[in-house]
Amino acid sequence: MRLRFHVDTNQTKIHSNSQWVQFIESLIKPVISGMPLNEPVAQQTEFIDSFSDEYGNRRATDRPFISTLFGISQSPTVESSDALDEQLWWLINSNKLTKEHALDLIEPTGPLVSDSEKLAIEYRTMVELSALHALWNFAQEIASPDLINRCINAAHWHIKELQPDNGINRPWAAHVFIYLASTTLDHEMSSLANLHAQTLIHNTSVTLGQPDRLSALILKDISNQLQKYQAS
């Protein structure tokens, strides 16, 4: 039976991880059905090299993120980047990120990105959430309480300072807000985090009636992460 989640500012019910996984997998199934998620590396590499969204656009983080999702290590296409999310995804993809390096790259509290208030709101939201997604995955992988707590701190900041629908319509880091909603003892924060996650996921289907290609892959990673590190 397909779950139907609705964005509701009065909703207090916190869904289990297994319910989220079931919902996400049903949502993305028609989009990723033709993608080579379980195909040989050669086919996956060809897919990564030619990947673009429905409008023919490619972002700097697409290659390292999708390569990481597929479990393929690639070389950065540029020598360096000032964008925190791009740096984190390439470091994770190449297995070069350490806890110490991660802490050096991010701000100690609040937003992860240095001087992020100087960025345009849409770009700021995208970089912050994409970086949070990457950092959370890494923190869970190495089981670092320091990085996990820093991610939760950043999630609190996001809920208080940024709207989840500032024009990006991508579900980056939705699993961080799902985790916060189910673990915090603060009832108000739990409801807000739950709504934040719902909105991030709901907005992926606003334009096309279903998640776009990149959002579907992001949601697939979220589903994988919920099953791998947050099983319930």
C-alpha cells in the first residue's frame, strides 16, 4: 500500500524510518527505473559522464555526488573550488576526507558555510543543504559524535533561518531533518523538523509532478542512508 504524506503545518505524527523509506522508494520508482544503479561500472560511468537534468543542466556537485552514490571513485574535474558542498563531495568520493579536515572546512556553529549570508538566498540554501547532506553521510559512516552533533546544530539553524523551498526544489539533507524530528525531546522542534523534511521532499514533485532526475537520485541516497544508519 502506497503511503501518502501531506505537508501539514499542524501534523505532529512522526513517521518511522521504514515508512519514510517505503514512501521515498515508491515516489522515485518511475524516475530511476531506467537508471543503471545496479549495472556494471562501465554503464554507470557512462551515465555519470552524460548525466544532466530534464533541462540539460549539470551542476558542479552532480559528478562527485552521483559517483559516490554508485560507489565509483572519480578524479575532480577542477583543481579546487570555494563551494563547500563541492569540496565535501569530492573529498568523500576520493576517500580523502577526515574528521579533522571536515571540522576545518566548516564553521563551528550555525551555518556550515563561512560568510554564507553574503550569498544569494537560493544558492546559499543549495550549498548549505548539499554540504549538510554530505557531512551527515560522512559523520554517520565514521560514527563521529562531534560531526553528528554539528550536523544537528546546523539543522536547527536551517529550521530557524532558511525556508526549505527557496527555489531549489531539491531534497538535500532531508534525512537529517527526519533524524532530528524523531530524536529531539523538544516537541516544537520535532514538528518543525518533520515539516522541513516533508517540504523538501514534496517540493521535488511540484514542477514535473514527480521528482526530477537529480532529486530522484538524492532521494535514493536518502533512502539508502535511512536503511543503513537509521534502521527502525
